[in-house]
Amino acid sequence: MILSLLSFSLTIAQAQINDGVLRFDEQRSPQRSGIITIPDVNGYKVLKCDFHMHTVFSDGTVWPNIRLQEVREEGLDAFSITDHVEGHPHSNEVITNNNRPYELLKSEAQKNNVILIKGSEISRLTPPGHFNAIFTGDLSDYITDRSTNEKDREALLKASDQGAFVFWNHPGWRLNIEGSYEWIDFVNDLYINKALQGIEVFNGFGFHMKALDWCIDKGLTVMGSSDSHNLIKNTYDIDHDYIHRTMTLVFAKDRTESSIREALNAGRTVAWAGKYLAGKEEHVRNLFNACVELMPDHYSEVTKDGKSTNYYEIRNNSDLYFELELRSGMATNKIILYPRSLQLISAESGQGSLTYEVMTAFVRSDKHLVVALPLK
């Protein structure tokens, strides 16, 4: 012990003699990337993506490199910086250039193995409001005149003609304006002309419930985005196990930009916000089945009334969160599955399966996912 202390003291003294500075490197924040665990779904990789956020190049409060640091620390696979092509409140301090955030980050994102997709937010008159265009081309000559609906239409058709994937942002965010939360003719015209491919169902802390039904009924892609303007850590309580930024889970063939685009075109997505999921029933169901596993019974007992009860472990093999309520069968009434956890449940023997409603998973605005858990 004495030798160890002496060695430590000599090391400190030697460091001070060498450069006169004692460095407290143990206090540095560790440079590490996060991991969000979600199993593959029917052979598809589930990519964690945020396609809506801002920097000082529009009305955000951070430099673009902060966005890259955040997504890497949180464990996202892909992101877009979608600064407003029209709004530049920091123009006295930052040169107006809609292409610049992408240019600044492209090589650094590749170095960090994060997929950066070029994009922008086209802020139109409300109604209909704002639209995001990702997989865009040159943004320098995007139309910025917002004086008429015809100019609005022209701007969005331009993005579509460039081959962009266009989705409608947070419909209904300004409910005091008539038509802001309706499927108006302007939106229908974009839809008919294939210039609208998706809608934000989750935006930040809001669930735009009508948007989920529109996506399902019209075959549009379900999107979830943070729409972050400030630091993520100042916006989301990410110290909780089940809290991450709002995002889109993309079921992609592989971890590439082209596979993300193919999956978005095909509508293979689920929106994720904290405890909640929303999407087309097929995709939400497949995601649940990939994450949740009911194990065979490991114990049986006979109760006082002569009935036999079996005990099971139900496991959540993901970083998602699920709350289940029993709808049919004789078993545990409520199950809460925290990320990467298991719960013990019991069920009366002789039943083939149990039916639960997943209260945190929406497949329509007024409908939760219902699952049958087979008893083994």
C-alpha cells in the first residue's frame, strides 16, 4: 500500500515537473456512441432516424456539428438537418446558405458511420403549413416567395421534381387557423400529383392523431421527428430508459441511404415517441412480435379451488416500452415491459392463448394494437 501511494505521488510529481500542468482526464466526458437495441423485423434492419431538426442556419440554436454529436451519442443511424429555406433569423451572424449544413457535415458524418441525408423545410402558408423535403438536390434556388398558394404549390412540386421525399409536418400545429388540420384541396392536389409521400404523425411531444388515419387510408408513410431547435438534452429527459428523441423507425434492407429511401417509399416505418408507437397495423405488429417473447411455462401450482396456474416469463428484447392490458383469458391483467426487461405473469392452465391490447401502440387514432400470446 505504501509503495502504491509512493508510486502515485512520484507519477504526479513527474507530470508536474515535465509540463507544469496536472490534467484531470478522468473528468472528461467519455467519447462513446449510444446503442438503441431493436431486433430485426422479418429480415429488415430497424434503423433509428430523425429527419427533422434545425440549426443556426435557420431558427435553431446550435451549430450543425452539434446535431451530429447528438445523434451519435444517442445511437441513431441516420438524420437530416432540415433548416427552413425561407426563415433565417440569424442572417446577421450566419451567411444564408441552405446547402451549407449538409456541406459542413457530410464527410464528418461518414467518418462517424452515421448516414446524413440532405433535406430542408419548406415553410408554406398555413393552411396547409410546413413540409419537409429529404433526399433533395441543390437547395440554393428553392422558391422562397410565400405570397400565394400557387407559389406554395410551385415550391413543393420543385422538390418533388428533384426526386425528394416530401412529408407534411405537424398538421394541426396551429389549430386557431381554419383548415390547418383538415385534408384540404391543396394537400389533395399534392397527393394526386405524387408530390406528397408521408405525414408526421409524431412531432416532438405531439401526436397528430388525424395524420395517422390519413396515412393508413391514403397509403402514405408514417413519420416521427424531433423537430429539434435546442439541444436534445435540454429538450428530452433522455436519462430515463425509455425516453429518446421522437424519431422514425425505418425497416430497411440494409444500413444504407438507398435502403432508407426504398423503405420510406414502401411505407415500412413506425413512429416512436417515448413510450408510444404509431403506424400501420402490419408494421406495428411485426415490430412487437420481433421485440416481445413469451417463454414456455417454468412452474405450475394447484390453487385452493383446485385450478392449475402456470407461470411464465414475458421478455422485452428491445429498448422500446410496452404496456399491455388483458382482453380475454384468465391471466395477469396488466403487463408493463420496460426496455430490455422481463416480467413474471401467471395464467390459468388449459388456455391456448391470451389476448392483450397494447395500450402504447396505435394502429389508428382510436385503435391500439391487439395481440394474441400463445401459451406454451
